[in-house]
Amino acid sequence: MNLNKDNMLKELRDENGNKISPKLGESMKNYLIDIDGTITEDVPNEEPERMITCVPFPDALETLNNWYEEGHIITFFTSRTHEHKQVTEEWLDKHGFKYQSVVYGKPRGGNYHWIDNHIVRATRYKGKFTDLVSKNVNIEVFNDKE
């Protein structure tokens, strides 16, 4: 994994000198990646027996492992629950996914609208993992002119 000084967390302070949440280096990304329907077939929590037998999408495995090797942070953010922790991590390891962590309990149902004080970029998976490209789109933002 390619970690250099530019990629590490940078300590930040507000206008009063108080320490605030750190920020990653400009060249580093913090990927949050869904599992079911994104890196493998869509397996619902109600059918956990399928979680160990499903097969990863080859383009997802290759792309994510490349991002990891480039020094980016790979975190799986899944609607699977802590009940599925062992089967999930065994499956990820069995298939050779490189990652830093798994966050369980993502709300189910989609239609996510993430609000954060840090930059958030979202990419909807539509059936193929590739390197990311830039595209101009409309987004919803807070009206900060009031």
C-alpha cells in the first residue's frame, strides 16, 4: 500500500485555534463501498446462507484492490448486520479483497442523502467497476446565501 506523507491525516484548527476533525491529504480517498449488489450479487440479510457462496464481480475485486494498493482507504459500508460479521469478513478474505474495515448496519432501502461537514462524493454503481472519471452533474446543496 502506497502511504506517503501527503496522504496522511492532517491536523486542523478552527479560527480560534481549537483542534477540529483532521482531513486526508488531497491525493487520498476514503472509499465507502457497499457489498450486496455492488461487489457481488444482491444478497438480502434474510438469506445469509447465500453470503458465503456468492461470487465477487471480477472488475470490483481488481479495481478495489488497485485503489488499496494506490494508498486509498477501502471501507465496506453494508446493510448487513453484526450477525453477518464472520461470514462477511471470511468471504472478503477468501476472495482476496484488500480493505481496512467493514461498517455494518447501513440503513436499508437506498435513496441516501448524506450530510457531512467534509467533502462527500457519491458514485452510483450501475453494473461495472472501472477507474472513476469526472462528470458534471446537478446536486442538491444547502442554501447558504441566507
